[in-house]
Amino acid sequence: MVRACVAFKAHQGWAAATAVDCTGQALRPLAALRVQIVDPDNREVAEPYHVAGGWHGLERVPRPDDPQAVIERAQRAQAAGAITALEVLRDELAGGGWDWQRAVLLTRRGIVHDLEESLASHAHIHIAEGDAIRTALRRGFEALQIDWVPQDEKETSQTLAERVGSSAAKLDAALKDLKPDNAVSWSKEYRLLAMAAALHTAS
């Protein structure tokens, strides 16, 4: 089987992911995926900070009586959803002949951890939603004993460019021609994930 490294970027209720080949010297993307963590129609689980903060999209709505309870229920559900989604992903990769060796999780700076501070503005709420899915993915990796490493999102392209003696722009341009067969989208985000995975290919 081809050894694969998969990088993830958290979104609200789901994650973008790109798998790359770990066996060769050249960067070879294998798959670009959307990993659905929770049911998008279940607002309390898909966007718990919006619900807890009294937002429905951009519309203000009444806050629940116990925002903390909303978040705690969602955290449990998101962790369970991540475990299930990652199990499915591992099986799909194996079915394609790919042995999933390592996961890479893109991280961001300036995360707000206090609940009331997280709910204080719509911008903070969006940050908290992404952080919640990152936490769920970490719990999923650990529950399934998947080797994983964090990777600073903003440093990814420049770090890889320095490693291979190129530039971030040239790497991205080269990746545009390496779109995986399964990719519905091969946007800059998915190409960045390919770079993140390449930085941490399993030895």
C-alpha cells in the first residue's frame, strides 16, 4: 500500500483535507476531501457558539438560558462525530490502496478560550467554531490512535519552500497541475494542505 499523510483544516462543522504520498521524494497529492464532522442541519452541534451567543446567521436571536451547557453538549457530539468521520476516512483511504500514516492539523493564532469572551462578538464566535472542530479532530486522532502533529497555517508554505529551495508561489503554481482525480475543488486551501502534509510525511 502507498503510505499517506493527511492534513486537515477546520471549518464550521467540517474539515478540508488533502492526502499526499509519503513514499517518494516528489510531492504527489493523492486525494482532496471534505470531511463532514457533524450534521449541518443540527445547529446546536454544527454551530454551537452561534447558538450559545444568540446568532442565527447574521440575525440576532435570544440566547439560551445556559450557554455553557450548549457548548458542552456540542463538544461531546463533535468529538463523537469526528471519530466516526475519521474511521470512515481511514477505511476509504485503505480501499484506495493508501495506508494512512500520519495526520497534520493546521493551527491558527489568537484563539479565544474564555466562553464569554468568545461570545462577545460575531468575529470571536467564528474563531471559536473553528477551534471547536480542531479540538474534535484532536480527540478523534487520539481515540483512533492516529499519529498527528500540529502545523501553524501561516508558516506552512514558506517553511516548505525554504526546505526545498523554492518559493511559496512556485510551489503553489506547481501544485495547480497536480490536482487529484477525486478533487471536486483544488483551491488554494487544498493546495496549502498538500504542503502541510508534505512537511510531515511519515518516515
